[in-house]
Amino acid sequence: QVQLVESGGGLVQVGGSLRLSCAASGILFSIYRTGWYRRAPGKQRELVAAIASGGYTDYADSVKGRFTISRDNNKSMLYLQMNSLKPDDTGVYYCNTRYTTTWDYWGQGTQVTVSS
């Protein structure tokens, strides 16, 4: 059974930092493209950052220079270091792993709230 479990969300003030973690099990993690998505209140879910199995990274323009995505294939872990947080970063953050359209998995989400 595939499981993705996020942790690390919470309430933080503007300018603060948080580190999200995603623990994957039940898949050969190293071959999957992985990413973090978020759903802000009243908005559709959007890609925040992605990292391919080979390490290539991609970021939404709104988080470039502030967020860093990384992965540890040996531990089947995905991370998102978020610095200089802004109120617009508030939302539910989801971990995603995708190999094909069939092998596409999501975590349950973790809430991030940035207070001004």
C-alpha cells in the first residue's frame, strides 16, 4: 500500500521559516518525480516545486529564491525548506509522487499558515 505522509506545517509569522517533510512508503521512491503542491483558500491547487528522479528542480515563480526542494532517495523522503514566508504562502501543502498517470500518489496535506 502506497503512503505519503506530510509533516512540518504550522503557524508562522511573516518572514519566518518552515521545513516540510514527506515520508513515502510502498513505492520505489527513487524513480518517481516528486513535488509539493499547495491549495490556497479559494484557489485551485498549484505546483510549488518539483524535483525529478535525477535531481532536476523546478519552482513556481512566486517561490523562487525562497523555497528549496530536496529529496533523500535512501530514506524515501521529500523536503521543502520554506524561508521568508509571506501571507500568500498560506495554504494546504501536498506531497506528490508521479511515475505515470496511473502511478500518481498524493499525501493528505499539511496546513501552513503565515500570519502578518
